[in-house]
Amino acid sequence: MATNSQIKPNSSGKVVEYSEVLFNTINHVLIGYVTIYWSYISYMNGFGEIFSWHMLLCTSGYHFFMAESFLTLYSANSWTAMNSAETKRILHWALQAIGFVAIFVGTGLEYYKKDGKHSHFGSPHGVTGLISIVFIVLSMLNGVVGLYAMKIKHLIKPVYIKLGHYLTGIVAFVIGMVSLLLEYLPRRVGSVENRNMLFSFSVIVIALSLIGAFRTIYGQFRGMCR
């Protein structure tokens, strides 16, 4: 017969496992809701306007593709849980690449629309967006170097390359999402209540999307300290 000390660890482990799955599902719902909401706003604004494409591409780039790219590597992620590690990496790369293209094009269109009247990068929204793009590029470069990590391990340990990729990716995602949050204005989303709702949902998405990444970083730090 199992003792209480044998039952409790298993029970607590199941609670953690089910909780992760639950919160992961909630995260997917919030990601989808905010992305669809901003897509609707872009549609109502009219796709004849460059700013509509700026909103659509940058929101989907950060809020959908980058968030989902982090989740592909998360063990509790519903739609990649049964995939191999190699497949998860491919999906991670594909989503990040699509997200970067969407963000780059969306930002480029808005900069083109300004046509020299005043810099798009002069506002807090623009500055944080630009910083995020810089870190996206660094993250992508780290990822490319990571493909050859074993070949250059005599120069730098693979764990440092992976750690650099994760950290630059996290900074890029968080600052990019902050850039979006700065534009959650009542005049864009219809009301203060809508703004507060979207703001809250987006903050939750940031937190839930990075659980797996922070867990991996923690494991890498523990490995480095041994």
C-alpha cells in the first residue's frame, strides 16, 4: 500500500502538470482574441491606409507569431507536445522568421508613410519598436550561430550561444510587446474599457508565453554552475 509520502509528490506533480496545460490553453485563447481584435480594427480602419497594415502586421508579428514561437518549445504546449525536439525547433524557427518579416514590413511601411515629415522613431512607441527589431536581429543571428554550435565549441560553449539566443529573444519580444501596449489607446480601440481589457490580456500573454523560456534558462544556469 502506498504511503502518504508516496502519494503527495505524484498528486502535486499532476496538479502542476494540469495547471500548466490549463494556463497554456488560456494563453492561446488570449493570443487569438487580441490578434483577431486588432485584425478587425485594421479592417475597419480600411486596408487602403498604410497604418492599417502597420497595425495588422506588427500586432500579428509580435502577439501571434513571436508568442507562439516561444510556446513551440514549451513542454506543456498543446499543439507541439507530441512533436520531436527537431520538429519543435523547425516550427520555432519558422514562426520567428514569419514574425520578423511581418514586423519588419509593418514598421517599414509606417516609416515610408511618414515621408520625412517627422521621424516614426521619435515617439516612445517608435523607439521601443526599433530597439525590439535590433534585438530580433541579434536573436536570429544567435540562432544561426547555434546551428554550428558543436563545430565551434572549442571557441565558445554551446550553452552560452543558446543562452544568448534565449535572452535576446526574450528582450526583443518583451520590448516589442511594450511598444504595442503604448499604442493601446481608447481612440484606437473604441473605449477605455476595451483598452484596459486588451492591455490586461497582452500582459498575461507576455507572462504565460515566457514560462517555458525562463525554465530553460534556469536549467542552463544550473548546468553552468555545476
